[in-house]
Amino acid sequence: MKNIIQNINKAFDNRIRLGIMSILMVNESADFSTLKELLGITDGNLASHAKALEAENYISVEKQFIGKKPNTSYRATPEGKKAFQEHIEALEKLISKS
């Protein structure tokens, strides 16, 4: 049981960060507007949680202009994908042990 708990990642203990990673695991990338709409959160909320995941090197951020409009897109890094997969597996083991 102790080993299972150790694999639960604190970076994903927030529903918004969990949501961001879930979306990025099944999509190659997602832009700011898409994430905001899918998660139903504010700009500031998304920005702060994305920054936390970026600080852990779990997501990468690309800023560019499309025409004259700024566009920010996010993608899960290989490290982020591995950490998220381990987190999900730990949760599944925890649930199956109950």
C-alpha cells in the first residue's frame, strides 16, 4: 500500500491540473481557449495551473501569433506523460485494493 501512495503525484491533486493533463494526454496539443472552455475555468485559473505544470516540466508552452492575435498552446512533455500515467496507475491500484 505504501508504494501505491508514493506514486500519487501531488502535482495532479488539483482537479484543474488533472483536467489539463487529461486533455493533453489524448490530444497532441491544445490552445488556451480550448482548455479554458473544456474545463470551464477563468483565464487566471488556467494560467496559474498551467504555470505550475510547466514548472514541473510536465507541459510545454508555445506562444505565437496567428495573424495579429496571440495564441498560446500547450502540450504534455514526455516526462509529464510518464508522471501522469504513473499517477493514474497508482490511483487505479488504490481503488482496486479497497
